[in-house]
Amino acid sequence: MLVIAVLSPVHFTENETLRLFKLYFFVVLNFSATLLEAQTATITGVVFDENEKPLPNVHIESKKQGTFSDINGFYILEIIADQETTITFSHLGNQKLVLKDLILNTNENYEFYPILKNEAIRIAEVVVTPVGSRHAEGITTISSDIVRNIPGPNSGVENILKLLPGVSSNNELSTQYMVRGGNFDENLVYVNDIEIYRPFLIRSGQQEGLSFVNSDMVGNLQFSAGGFQAKYGDKLASVLDITYKTPVSFGLKINATRLGTSTTLESVSKNKKLSSLSSIRSRDNSLLVNSQNTSGNYDPSFFDIQQYTTYLFSNKFRISYLGNISINNYRNQPFTRQTNFGTLNDIKTLTVYYSGSEKNQYRTNLNALKAEYQVNDKITLKFISSLYFNREQEYSDVISQYRLSELNADLDNDLLGEPTSFNGLATQYNRARNDLDAKIFNLEHKGIHSKDGKAISWGLKYEHTDIRDQIRESEFLDSLGYMVRPPNSGYNRNEPEIPFEAPLLPYEGIFARNTVSSHKVSGFAQYSQRRIWKQHSIYYNIGARVSHWAVKGNDLKNSAHTIFSPRAQFSIKPNWSKDMLFRLSGGVYQQPPLYRELRDNNGTVHPEVEAQKSYHIVFGNQYSFKMWQRPFTLIGEAYWKKMTHVNPYTLEDVRIRYAAQNNAKAYAYGAELRLTGAFVPGTESWFSLGYLKTEENINERGYISRPTDQRLQVGILFQDYMPEVPDLKMYLNLVYNTGLPGGSPSYTDPYLYQNRLRDYKRADLGISYIFVGANKSNDKNAFLRIFKDLSGGFEIFNLFNNQNSITNTWVRDLVNAQQFAVPNFMTGRILNIKIEMRF
């Protein structure tokens, strides 16, 4: 072979050797994809100091290859693929960091964000696994490449979270998720230290649209399912902490699928002080919605613009801006629906004929400024302000005539599947005129002082919320010409002997107008330290939060509350031959109510509602090992929660309705396992398993399952490629969740309705091919030369076409005074085509 001549034992100078190595690299790339030992991969990221500030001029080297980080701390380094590699990060005045046992696949682009301590004497070693370096704080780090590549109807950050143990969602149309028995409102989401809010009125995943988090802008992602530090806010369940990347050069990326498009622009000024990251996304969910069992004209269109800009005044002071405008329009004109349900011996069918339409609009706007000032090597200060504005409208007039029938289940009968009797025949009229305006203003200061492995962090935040809400909803029922009055209306009917002269009233009706504002002041302080104790590495963090808020509004009695929440984390890495880490964390987690938690089913606001409280303990273990000469990690956690002052709620799709009372207590406990590693060399895959039990006791009536009591959760993420064609890649994610409680109809006792939905089973498959990549150029093709990256492929959602349900529609048999739970099925099998390009 021609390339062997390059390897002959001839002595060259260092520069000549480097030139010959580059020549050898490109010759091998174009000669044969089977010479994997000569292929390369790329490691890239941003180097930070212990104050989490980008660190310039850091020397990064692997064997004879090396580079330096730029003024923004960004670096990129090519290494040999499919073999263990050691990479060293060194900087004058900082502790040297050595990465060991890093194995990357051919053409893989691996992102790693090291933090160099100020101590220059010792050398730290990090054994890198496919999930990156370990976190003693109990934080899960997920590669941004996985976030962007894994298939799913709502591909992105939330799609990956749902594959983690303890995280679940039975709705592929929604980006919302539940964590360890908590609901959608109990999760904290931060983007660049800015807290993110979601709309208040959205009741269906069909209406939800785009997630705020733009996966093409994500640089770093961290997630905690519980036991998190005091520096994070007042929520009960989890924290998702996103950092958007800072551009270092010009780049244009375009994604296009059958569901929508996105365009992301990266730009940097000549002096590298001004950087900008802009994105425009549009999405149309018609492909997904039309696969459901209700036929009609659907027009779900969603659009957003995001902007992240950073200006570096000096190496010590920078200011950044984060902006977002989102417009979600959902128009629905349903025609018919037919759903079969029941058992083999008792088959029923619901047939519905619709007239009318639904028109909903949700507009959100966020503007945030953050200033960071590094006083010296030990102290960093942050000042953050944000304004979130939300305007929501729900207008609908839908008339539905439904027929509930029993079907012939006799396999020997010629009339198999034909109706044998009618259980109900009625007309239902639903009308809504809901308007909500929300403004949330935040002003915050954070600081950190770190020295010799010790750190003191503090923060103070002011939050003002202003809500103007007008809710008008009504439901009228008509059975065989007789208007059905609401329960306990005080009128007895004996027609036609006695004429019925009472006024017509909706069977269910909510009419309210609320103007509510709240002021909240919160602060935290925490102390953390890393140290060596008898050759064992120890980390601990102790902190507490204090919050005080007051609620007032029209015709409301002013109410004020104060809470105190201590929290702590401890971890130890024993000096054993086996690479293991043990963690213990917990504390008191409290959640002050937002507007949705203050409003009851009748639209009345209760400002006296207190914060829900949870006593939370988490024990975890992380074991890193090698199998098949490749790195693997086994992570296990067990947790226990005791909850008081619980505000009970009902869950329907993604709509949560609170009782606006602290009249319940609850508990949750469970255990989780997650095995992650390179099942296929150079890729990251994982298997997760979780068990959960959560129950509540309302008014001391006994414990029943909470709406989020999903006992068993299994998630599998698998990546593969063809060794002969490494640019052909496969992504597969599998989900199995046992059924959630099916809920209960309005005006009924939840203790009487403890049935469960069917188990949730889903598989999504993605196949892609890289035409142009970091290590695959096409200089001979004039068209392909214009691309830095070009890939295309297809995705199959719900590969096995499983019928999954997210909630029940409660149908009233007005003749026999019964109610039937009719499942609302989710999307069927769908083919999606996608293409991704970067210039």
C-alpha cells in the first residue's frame, strides 16, 4: 500500500513529521474506511476555571498533538479514534487536568467542558466514561450531541430526559415530564441562570408546540432528579440546568423535517468580544395530530425566535442577553371520532359527530440580561434581570353528538362487531372564552467565593408576578330532548306530568374574573468543600433557602408566608481499586404556589394556600468499570419523600387542576438503576430501570394513588453504526411505562375512581448518513464543498404502532346513570424525513 511508505524508519524533523502525519491522515481517509486505526475523532468544548469562567490560553495536548484555548476558553483537538487516549489540560497557575481512557468513534465529535482548579501543585485525573466526568453533587450530564440526534416527535432535551430513570411522560406530543412522583409544575428549568416559565392554560399536548430549550443552541446540560443544592429555587421535584454555547466562529445551521424547520446562526466579531447566537424555528404538528383517532381539520402551527448575545468588555467583565418570542396557534375543527374499548367479552364503542371549532393562541416573550464580574481569582459576582410576558386565549364552540353502544363479541356470530344495544345517546355543547395575561419580573444577584477547594455561594432574588385572568367555561348536556341540570341543583323533574320551568344551567360552568399579584423575596447561602481524608476524596455542601411572599388581588384578603429550607449533600470516593462514588443528599424542599395552584375548580382564588413541603432523602452510588475493554458506568439511586401541606390536583393530558387547599399529605419512594457505556465502540447507549410508588391521603380518608403514580419505568437508548460504513448511524429509543391512574370525572369522589390506563409502550427509530462532516470532506464535489456538515435520514415514530392513551374521556350514560372511561389514544406510526446542514 502507498501509505506504508510514510511509516518507514526514516528520521525527520518535528515539523516534517507533523506535515507527513497530516498527509498520512488525509490519504487514509480517502483510501479505505476499513483502516479504523488511522481514523480520527474530535474533542471540543470550553475550559473553565473554578469560578466557571472561560479560561484562555490553556494548553491541550494528546501525545504529539496539541492546541490552545482561545479568548473564550474554546478549544478543538483531533485525536486517534477507537483507541484509548490520554489528554492533558494545563495552564500556568492552575491545577493540571488529565483525561484518561477516552475512546471515541471515527468521525465522532465529543464535547467536554473541564474545570481547572487554582491549585497548581497537584495533578487531577479524570477517568472519562461515555457520560463525561462524574459529578459528586448528584448531577447527570448529557452530551449535547445525543440531545440533537436522538429521534422523537418532540426531539430535543425533554426527549432524552424521558429515557432517564425516575422521569416519565405518557404524551409524545408534550415536552412536559414528571419526576419521581411530582407533576409538571414541580420542575425547575434554567437557561444561562435564567428561570424559565411555561404557559398557564395549555391543556393538551397538541396545543403545546415548541419547547423553550433550543437543542441547536445547547452547549452544556445538567439534570438532577432530586436532592439538589440550595442555590436552585423552590420546587419539589427536579432541576434542569442548561447553558447555551458561546460561538467562536461564523456558522449557519439548517434543519428541515416534515414537522418543521429551524435555522441557527453563529457569529463573532473580529476582536472576539461580541458573539451572537440566533435561531428561528417553525413547527406544524398536523402530521402527528392527524394520526389520532379523531378526524378533522387541524392547524397546529408554532413559531419562535431566540437570541443569545454576549459582549466581553474585559477578561473580568461580560454582559449577556437572552431573548425569546414564541407564538403558538392551535386551530381545530373536529369531524368524527370512533373509539372501541372494554374487554373481549364486553366490547363497547363510542361514536362522536362534531360541529364547531376550537381556536387557541399562546404568546410568550422573555427578555433577560446578565452581567458577570470577576473581582479577582476568588470572587465572581452575577447580576440578573428578566421579564416574562405571557398572553393566552382559548376560544371554542364545539357541539358533539355521541352514541355509546355495545358490540357483538360472539366469534361464531355473523354479526360480530355490530352494535347490539345503545347505552347512551346525547348531545354535548362545550363553550370557552378564556383570556389570561401574565407578567413575571425577576431581579437577582448571585456570588461565589472560592479558595483552596472551598466555596461560599450566596444569592438574593426579587420576583413580582401580575396575573389578569378571565375564565368562562360551560358544558351543556341534552339527553333525548331534556336538558340535564347540574348535580344538586335543587330541582326535581317529573315530565311530562309536571312542566319544567326552571332556568337552563350548564351541567358544568366556571365564570370568574381574577386580578392577582404577588411579591416574593428569596435568598440562599451555601458552603461547599472538596478535600482528601485518609486518601479518600470527600465532597460536601451545606446550605439553606429563605423565601417570603405576599399575595393580593381584587376582593381578596392579603396573605403573607415565610418558609425556610435547609439542604445538604455529601459524597465520598473511597481509595479503592474499584472506581466507586457514594452520595447522600436531602433536605427540606418547599414550593410556594403560583397562580395556577391558588385557583380552585370554580375559578376562585385562595391566597391563603401555603407552600407544599417535602422532606427528601436520596442515596446514590456510581461505579465505573471496563467491559470488553470499553468504559461503562452503573448508577443507582434510592429515594424517599414525605410530603405535607399537599395541594391535591387532577391531571388530564397536560392540564392540572388544583383543589387550592393544603388538605392532604403524601409520600413517595423508589429506586433506580442506569447502566451506560460503549456497547458499540465509540458510542454512548444506556439502559434505565425505575420503580416508584406515591400515594396521598386527603382529609384523613386513607391513602390512594396520586395522579403520577407510575410504578415501573424502563428506558433504552441505543446507538450503532456500520463498521464498514461508519458514517451510517442508527439511533433507537425504547420506552415502557406501566399505566398511570385514569383520573376521575368532575363532581365525583376520586376515591371511587382508581382504575389505571393501559401500559405505555413506544419505540422510535432514526437512521442517518453523514455526507460531509468534521473529518469527511468532499473537495471533488463542487456542491458538497460549500457544506461544513451535511447529513440526512429518516425517523419512524411509534415503530410498532402501539395504541397508547394519555387520559380518559368520561362519557355519561344518562339512561342508566353510569359513566364510562373512554381512552384517548395517542399518535400512531409516522414516517419523518429530515436533513441537517451547516455552512
